[in-house]
Amino acid sequence: MVKICCLGAGYVGGPTMAVIALKCPDIEVVVVDIFEPRIIAWNSDHLPIYEPGLDDVVKQCRGKNLFFSKDVEKHVAEADIVFVSVNTPTKTQGLGAGKAADLAYWESAARMIADVSRTDKIVVEKSTVPVKTAEAIEKILTHNSKGINFQILSNPEFLAEGTAIQDLFNPDRVLIGGRETPEGKKAIQALKDVYAHWVPLERIICTNLWSAELSKLAANAFLAQRISSVNAMSALCEATGADVSQVSHAIGKDTRIGPKFLNASVGFGGSCFQKDILNLVYICECNGLPEVATYWKQVVQVNEYQKTRFVNRMVSSMFNTVSGKKIAILGFAFKKDTGDTRETPAIGVCQGLLGDKAILNIYDPQVSQEQIQRDLSMHKSELDRPPHLQPASPTAMKQVTCVWDAYEAAKGAHGICILTEWDEFKTLDYQKIYDDMQKPAFVFDGRNVVDVDKLRQIGFIVYTIGKPLDAWLMDMPAVA
């Protein structure tokens, strides 16, 4: 039996290994993590992450050929293939601060693998890492090998949260990068054989190491670029009276462009887009390509502009102040069907409102009160650390209340702010909500989920990104 061990039981490692275990019953898969509460959760009925379909997959395999353990060194030593899916946050200090990836956790993992290994191993990069990371890891392993042979592969993930299990079941492609040597090709084939249990061979793409590493950064940069492009157009649509949904539909019909990732919103979030683009910017700068770096940097800047623009529109619409006003925040996760809040636009929007002394009632069906308080009270550099290195408990914020019902959030509120496109927000009884709110009652839709005409008939003043403004909003400045 081939043995696989995955270092890191987070959003990538847990689901990926669960699906490999399900599709490869002849392979033993162990997911390890030094953060014990996470391992306890993976072994319980309440998994540490929410992902549609994940519960069923884990329950089918756990205890058979899928195991979760904090005994890291034992299982790494026993494995034939070691996936490394550890955190790669953006550096907060030193060379490349604010852009370069911090590879401290990766380096620590590599040294541990070299230290405990007694047999040859294939080490697989699963985290998103900068180009040439494999070369650095290879040097660490080689110089500490004690006669053991290590082959390094890059196998980047292309999962979208909310659809990760389906993405794993039916991937567009599986990318495997390795050395173009006989040993490297043998390692590539070994990993290819794992995925071939369920992925058609024509979808398994094999490249050199550097192409695989760069392909991950490029894919996220291109996707984020599309979002920033349509968000930039949304600002122009509001200024001219055009409808960004109609513009997106029209250009999406061009087969060269296509319709995906053309929905205007308050901005993109998630663990990868901003981090990977900043990483790409740093790599370009290091390679003497300042014009290319500036190009990609603008994608992130437009994303920040969109959040600032949204907050400015809210404040200016509500008589140039939200001080002391209750605002219902509907949705905190960065997208629907996930509880992940990493880089969610909701953080920036909420902090902008709190800066003007607003009182926030926050509801999200999958994000805990503790996580919301943590995201709003802690510095980003603290949030980027692994859970066991974060402060034990977040600072409670007096201006923030978390509730578990959208109607409770909106009761007595001056305005509603929709920041995640949860399906339930489309079917709320907005007449009931309107009746319980202060007047004039505002809806600020950052995800274009509401029926604007219906809400205006009820009596709401509605702002939705990239749509023609109603008379009230036209009379107000775009910036407070």
C-alpha cells in the first residue's frame, strides 16, 4: 500500500486528501497538523471548515484509509509521498515586506522532513508558493539528506471555495511539475498514477517545476484581473447611467472573453488572489520588470478602491455620517458556501464604517462570532499566522454585535449592507424588514443579489454596484 502524508489540515490539505482517500481505497492517507484543536475537529462530527459535500466524503473514508493525526514526525517518516500544504503568508517585515511570500513554515517543514526520513520520498508542493521555491526546498533536503533521495514536485491546487469537492471530483486540469531527469520523471509518474484513479489522463498536465509554480500565480492573477476590470467598469456605469449587468452580459457573449468572473461586486477576497498577485509583483520587481510589476499591482489597487468607493457611497447617502447609526451587515464570508473570511471585503467595509462610529449588527450563516470579532480586532499580520500562534481570544468590540438571523440584524437599523451573496438573502421578506427599520431605510447591495425595483416599490433607497442610481443617490455626492 502506498502511503501519503499531508502536512497541514487546512482548506487545501483536508479536502484534497479526503477526496484522494475516497478515490484511491488502496492508498493510506494521513493528514497531520501541529494545531491539536484542528485535528480534534477533523476527527469529530463538526469539521473545522465548511465546504458542501465534504462531510460525506470524510465520513466515508475516515478510520478506513483516511486518518487525521498530530503525530507529525511519525507519519512523515512512514510516508512514500509527502504533500506540504502549510501557510505561506505575505511577509510583514524585512526584504519584500508587503509583497513577498513568507516561506518560514515551508523551510521548517522541509528541515523536519529531512530530519525524520529514513526512506526515499517524493515531496509535493501543494501550497501556493513563489517561483523557484522548489529549488530552495530541494537544496535544504539535499544538503540534509543523509543518503536519502528526495524528489520535489509542484502540484498547485486550483480549488474554488464553495465548490472545492466538485472541483476535486471533476478538475479542469491537474498540474504536476517536476525535474526533467529520469528520477524526476519517475516521481511525476508516481503522482500521476494517484490522480489517474479518477482524473482522465488528458487532464493531467506535466511540466517543469518552474512552469507549474508560475501557472498557479498566473491563473489567480488572470481571474482577479477580470474581477477588477468589471469593478472598474461598474464605477463608470454608475457615473453614466449604464447597467453593469447588461454590459457584462454583452461582453460575456464574446467567445474570446466568456461570461465567467464578470460579476461586479464590492471586491474579491479569499486566501489567494491578493497574496498571489503581490507575490507576482515582487517576483517581477526582483527580475527587473518594473512595468510588469506595476501592471499587476493595479489589479489589487482597483480592488481596494472598490471597497473604499462602496463605504464612501454608504456614508454620503446617509447624510454624510453613520455615527451612532445601526447598520445590518448581511454576510461576512468572502463568498457564499464557505465560512472562510480570509481577505473578505467585509473586513475593509466594516472597518470603514466603524471608523465613522457606526454600530454594526452582523449576520453570516457560516461564520462564528469569535471569527468576526477576531477579523475586526486583530491586525492582518496576526491573522496570517497559524491558529496556535494567534492571540487566544479576540478583543470584543463594543460597536459590533453578531446575531444568527437576518431579521434580527435589520431590526431598528438605518441601513442594510449585503456583503456575501448567500442565496437566502435573495428570498428574505424585505417588506417585514422595512417595517422594522428606521426611515428612510437604505439597502446597499455589494453583491447585486436583490430585486432593485421590488425594494424601491417597498420604500427602500437602494444602492447596488454598477446599476443606475435612484433620484436620492443622484442628489448625493459619491464621496462623503
